Amino acid sequence: MGALNLTLRVWRQPGPDAPGRLVEYKAEHISPDMSFLEMLDVVNEGLIRKGEEPISFDSDCREGICGTCGCMVNGVAHGPDAGTTVCQLHMRRFRNGDTITIEPWRAAAFPVVKDLVVDRSALDRIVRAGGYISMNVGAAPDANAIPVPKLVADTAFDAAACIQCGACVAACKNASAALFTSAKIAHLNALPQGQAEQHRRAVRMVEQMDIEGFGACSNEGECEAVCPKEIRITNIATMNRAYLKAQLVAR
Amino acid sequence: MSSRPTFFSSTVGSKILIGLTGLMLFGFLIGHLAGNLSLLVGAEAFNAYAHKLESLGPLLYLVEAGLVGVFLLHVVKTLANYRRNAAARPAGYREKKWAGHTSRKTWSSTTMALTGLFILFFVVTHIRTFKFGAWYVDPATGHRDLYRLVAEIYQNPLYVAFYVVAMGLIGMHLNHGISSATQSLGLSNQRTGRTLVLGGRILAVLIAVGFAALPLYMYFAHQVAQ
């Protein structure tokens, strides 16, 4: 497979309040073995050489575990592959001559900072509202002091795999953060350590999700399909159950 | 940003109410279809069934008022979420595709608001046509001859076509609605999730086909009889 010559249509926006637009760039002599972000690095080096402002985008680990990167690639969050972040997307997925549209996550709760960078601190505030357990500090407890059945541990771990990238919000037609919030609630509510605060957690995290201005869940599962960690939407059923139960018992 | 929500104003509480009222309306449809199948037995059986319902008196009014309440709550909560969802993404994408893979997104799920709006229009028309339609009296029993009204109305092929299309749209609404309601109510889990989606589809088809069969039967049966 030879080098790729591509046309990019990239969302450029100088600042939060500045108007943005799609700008066309040529990405030439791109190796098919590059990752999508490496391709953007190459384009940026070209822009810097020409004295232009490089395209801003978030990235950190570049191996799909940190949750920092993320953008819409041809209308799909993190691009066409299942279970991957955009840093794990390889250029061999594209054909010579392709046009690729690259846009930031879109949500009222995710304001654009610059170009493809959005402010996802709304998700941090949802975690702060109840995505934790309270315990006394001191010596670390013995690893197996609290027995956790294998099935429970697996369920909790599957939900805990969430890396908070925000793709679920970006893919949802309602910009709902239900998958993210439910993964946190399902993770902690499944474990013995999370029991004491289970009701308060469910109510506060749902409340914070609404306060941040995310939409409601329409149960379409677009979030699950784009999630790099393949978090299941059954977690949303778990969240709704926990929220209803918490509303029924006295707080 | 909005203020701290209560159960009724929260997105999750709203979806629980929408799901609950939706399942209630689905339950009503099953009962409605079961009763209407007496059309296949004949005029006597259908009129006897209709009279039995009428003779419930105040109890019937209570059930009807309950149904209207459930229907309105379903619509009002949906409208509230619809407004909220539109505000959650003020600037849209220039390019957006369906994600595929495990997604449950279908034409049914994307058109819920439209099919819902149509159902609202249909229900009003439907009640005006039959409940408040011509009041024929069966000389044999002295009760309402509802069968005659049904048979007359379904002599018009346009009306039959309208009903069949309407049942198709209701089927689409249920195709997403039934399994979506179980998900909203927290009744699905990792083991049952996919089965509920499939079960919802099958039930939606059964309801739509069952209801659509009645006007078609009335039309063709009477064509043959003439």
C-alpha cells in the first residue's frame, strides 16, 4: 500500500466565542501505518513551516487508555472502528484521494475551547457529585478483606473501563451523558464499598448530569457503538433502576 | 445550565414516566385488539362486546379518564424532553453518520416524535369516527349496532388504506417503544437486553398486523358478500 494523498476538512475556531468554519487542507504522502493523530501531526508541521496556526487537538497517551483524544471523523465519534479511540485509528482505513471531515465533539455542555479541543469538565463535575466512595484513610486494607464475587467484580470492572473521553455524548442525538454517568454509578453501586452511598450517588449524579445541560437518553445505543471501551447501555438501565429505587427510599 | 431537578423534572425521571405510560398504552392496545377481534366472529358477538363495555357505566368513564391522563402524561413529558434535547446540542455537526456496530438506531427510533405526533392525530380521528360516530340501533336487541357503523366505514377503500398505513406507523412507534420502555424502566440487563429488543419488534409487528387485518377483513368480506 503506497502513501496516501488526502483532503481534510477540519473545524477551525480560534477561540470559545469566535465563529468557526470548516477549512480544507491537503494531507500528502501520508504513510498508511500512521495513526490518525500522527497524520494530523504531519499536517501541523506543514502548517507551522508555512507560518500558519497549527490545528489544536487533545491527545496524551496515544494508546487508547487515557481518554484525552477524541473528535468526529466523517460523522462518527473516534472514527469508523469499533472499540477504539481516534489515536488507535490507522490511516490504512482510508483510501488514496479520500476526503475526511474532522469536527469537535458537539454539546452545549462541551463548549469548544479551540479548533477540535472542547471543555469536558462537566464530566468531572458529575464524578464529583457522587462518583466516589468515602472511607477512612490510613493503612491500605488487605486486598481480599472484602470478598467480591467474580461476576460482581467483572460487572463493575466492565463499567469502570470508561475513560471519560466523551464520545458517548458526541454520538448521542440528544447529547446525553447517560452512558458515562451510568457507567460510574453501575461501577460503584455493584461493589460492597459503594453500598453505603448508593442512593445518594444515583440521585446526585443524575441531578448533576441534568444541571450541566446534557440531554435525555433515547435508548438508541449510538453511544455504545462508538464507545472505545464498549461500555454497554444496559448500564443505563442499571442507573435508572438505582435512581428510581433511591427516590422511593427515604434519603 | 439548569436548576437542580426533582424526580418529575429530571431526564431519568421523565424517561421512567414516559416508559411507564408507554407500556400502559401498549397494554391498552393488546386489550383493544383482543376485543376488536370479535369483529371476525360476527355482528352479534361484536355488538354484545361493545354493549358490555358501554354498560360498565361510571367504571368505563373512570378507565377512559385514566387513559386520557396516561396519554397526556406520555405526550407532555416527551415534549419537555424534546425541548431539553434540542437545547443540549445548539450547534450541530456538518457531517453525522449512524455509528452502526451494536447500535439499535433504526428508522423507528429516529422518527419517534413524528410517529407519535401522527398517533395523536389518529387517535382523535379514530374516536370521532367510531365512539362519536352514527348511533345505529339494532332492532333485535335495542342496543347500539356498532358493527353496522364499522362495516359502513370500511367500505371506503381510502379509509381502509388510511387505517392500514396508520397501523404501520403505530407498529414503527412500538418497534422502538416497547424495548426502549423496558430499558428506561431499568427492566433490562446484560442477559436480557437483546432479547427484549427482539421481543419488542415481534410484539410491534403482531399488534400492527392484528389491527390492520380488521379493516382489510371488513372490506374484503363485504366485497365478497355483495
